[in-house]
Amino acid sequence: MRRYQAVLILDPDLEDKALEDFCEMFHKLLKRGKATNVKELESDMRDMAHVVKKHPRTRFWRVAFDAEPGLIAKLKEEIRHDERLLRQMYLSAAPGQKEEGSSQEG
């Protein structure tokens, strides 16, 4: 199993219920794909450097999990037509690399 991070950029106009439904659906997909150590790292609104599908500001959601490499292709295929999702990206952590949490300056 490898450690992955899913970076999902969602429609900023989503109501709380629609956002919860999307998050629940994504967690179910991870569970069905036998992903382990699922951890939500970040969830907030962000101004984008460039406009994404006519939205200068979007919801940014980052989730870390352990999974087999084949699960990533299945996740992409399952959610690619979801209207709530604007962009998706999956990052693989190098073996032994520490997981980054939310960046907070103090």
C-alpha cells in the first residue's frame, strides 16, 4: 500500500448539505476500495491563481489515505462527472516521507 493525498477543488457555491453529501460519497468510495488511515487534512475556501471553470474562488479539500495504486484510477473514473467537482489531483508520498498537515503560521 502507498500513501496518497487527494486534492479536490469543488464548486464554491455548494450548500453545506451538498458538500457533506460529496464528502460522504468520497469516503464511501475510499472504504469500498479498501483504503486505510483516511485523514482529512484541509478544507477551506481559497482564491485561485487563475479562474477555474469561471470561479475565481473555490472550495479546496485535501484528504490523505493509504491504498493500492489501482484505486486511484477507479476514484478518478467514479467522480469525474460529478458537477460539484471542478478539478481533482492525486499525489503519492515517497516512502518514509512525513505527512504534511494544515500549514499554520504562528
